[in-house]
Amino acid sequence: MDRARRDGLVRVDLSEANPTRCGLGGDAALVSALGHARGAVYDPSPKGHAEARRAVAAYYAERGLTVDPEQVLLTASTSEAYGWLFKLLCDPGDAVLVPEPSYPLFELLARLEAVQLLPYPLRIEEDWRVDLDALERSVDERTRALLLVHPNNPTGSLVRVDEATQLETIAERRGLSLVVDEVFGDYVWPGRASGRLASFVGPRRALTFVLSGLSKVLALPQLKLGWMVVLGPQAERDEALRRLEVVADTYLSVGTPVQRALPELLAARADVQRRILDRVLGNARVLDEALSAAGGVARRLPADAGWYAVIEVPRTENEDAWVLRLLAEDGLLVHPGWFFDMPRDGFLVISLLPEPEPFAAAARALAERLR
Ligand SMILES: Cc1ncc(COP(=O)(O)O)c(C=O)c1O
């Protein structure tokens, strides 16, 4: 990918999911909130500044979800949160269950903590469903946690309310913690919430960690502020928080200026999120139109949320051949499905964030090429 960009082969980068390179994300005025004098005093607090943790609780309250600020712990990013949770929950050689397809960083995040991944499949029927039987069959005596990306990246699927109950039952019965990545939770598409669980924040039967952060909530990954909310039975929750505080105190990785600016930053999210959702929905519509104008040779898989489109392509060529042809002949950069561990060959994944005009031209070229 880097070489294709360097060699000037890329006309439209449909893999671009960095909002700050798509004319989205917070504007400079938001980032300048970090320059306030309140950030000049260093008064470290391992779990994060109390005011910042209250701002996270208020963010959930505005979504109708109750969180005690004492259950919130700040991190520099969601990726860091995963690392800390693997340290907390696993000894070297222990394992965590991860959805397949999903976010490709798990492999590295786990390997850096000497943790094994046990994939469990999501299956596409009318919508994506968790294969609960396969999941349960994968659990062994070294399995410590069940990871969920909710909404999933790249499928955009949310779990159904009944699936969430069953996942929690499995976690409770098998002594697993739930780790739920909800970074895309604010980007649910209209009409797709029904029957799906909005968030795992709430009373939980199993020890549960819900992860999110500014990377997606405000489309400002460069600010380096994420968080986890610790939920579940009180004794386990308190013990987990006590231990996590030791990890957090060891690194103290979240910068003071961003913590102090957090109430102000989160208060500005509605505008940023509206612009992103408009962009994503507009691009998804244009893509669907282009695919149908090309005779329906390919289709976008249904999604509930998020910033990505998964396209099922003709299997006359394999994914890598499609990716190379689209690059060489049309100057389009797309992800092959295998990058996200799709269940079989025959999928491409694209970002729905690029600017509308180049996106529309690229969508038409992509559809024509697939035809
Ligand atoms: C599902 C998911 N989780 C986490 C992240 C990373 O977020 P952060 O910047 O907070 O590490 C990403 C980034 O794309 C993501 O797609």
C-alpha cells in the first residue's frame, strides 16, 4: 500500500479511514482547547483526572446510560486499553476469544502481551450473527476473556439483544471477562437499532470492560485519549479497578492538557458526529447506486453502524487479483477481505469517509470494473 502511494498509482484511496485526512474530525479550534493554562499543572491521578472521568460519565448519561465516574479509567487509546486488560486478565500463554472477521490489530496487541487468540466466527445470513456454538467450543481452560467489537469493524454489525444475553451467560458460566470495544457506538445508521443492543454499559452479570475514546467519538485519534468503563459484580469490579490503577500508575500515559479539556471536547461531539454520519450514509448510498447501475454483479453487505462498507465481489478472480487490478487499471486502493479475516475469499472492504466527489467517481469506476 505504501509503495502504491509512493509510486503515484493511487488516484482515490478507498482504504482511507483517517478522518483528519478526509476533511472530517474536530477542527483546529477544538484542538486548541489543549493550549489552555489549566494544562500547565502536573497533578497526576492514575485513573485519570476526576473532572475528565465525570465528563465520560456525562457522555454516557446523555446516551441514557448510567456510569459512576469511579468505574471509569482513562487510557491513551483503545489499543493501550487492550494491552492493559491483557496484562490484567492473562498470564503468558493464556487466551482470549476474538471475533472473525474483525479489527486486524488484535493479532499484534495480543502477541505483544504473549496472549493467544482464539477466533470465533461471525456468520453472514440476512445479517451478521455470532456463531455461539462455535464460540463455546473454542473455550478451553486457558481462556480468560471474550472480546467483542460492537459495532464490529469492518462488518458494522451490532449484536442482537438476545445474542448479548447469551454471550453474557457464556462469559458467566465459563468464568470469562467480557471486553467490548464500542468505539463506533455513536455511529449507528438510521433504522438499524431495532432489536440490537446499543451498548454493554449497564448492570452486567460478568466482569465487563467497555472501551471507547476520542479516536472515533470525536474523530481525533491524535489527541490520544481513550477510556474503559468497568462493570459487573461489585467485588470483581473493585478488584479489577484496584489492579488496573496499579498498571495506570506505572505508565501515567494520558497527557494532562487533553484530560483537562475533555469536558469541553466531548460537549462538541454532536456536530462532528453529524458530519461524519452524513458523509458515511451519503457515500454508502452512492456506492449502492453505482453497484446496482452496474447490473448488481456485486453487493454491499448490510451494516448497522460504523465507517466501512464490505462488498461481496464476483469470484471470477480472487481478492488479491481484484485489489491489484483496481489499483493498476483504475488507481483505486481497497482492502482485500482477508485483511479482516472474512470467512472466505470474495470480499473487498472500503472506507466510507473519503470526500464525496472523488468517492462517487471511485464508486462508479469500482462498479464498472467488477462488471
Ligand atoms: C474497532 C476499533 N477499535 C479500536 C481502534 C483504535 O482506536 P484507538 O485510536 O483508540 O487505539 C480502531 C481504529 O481504527 C478500531 O477500528
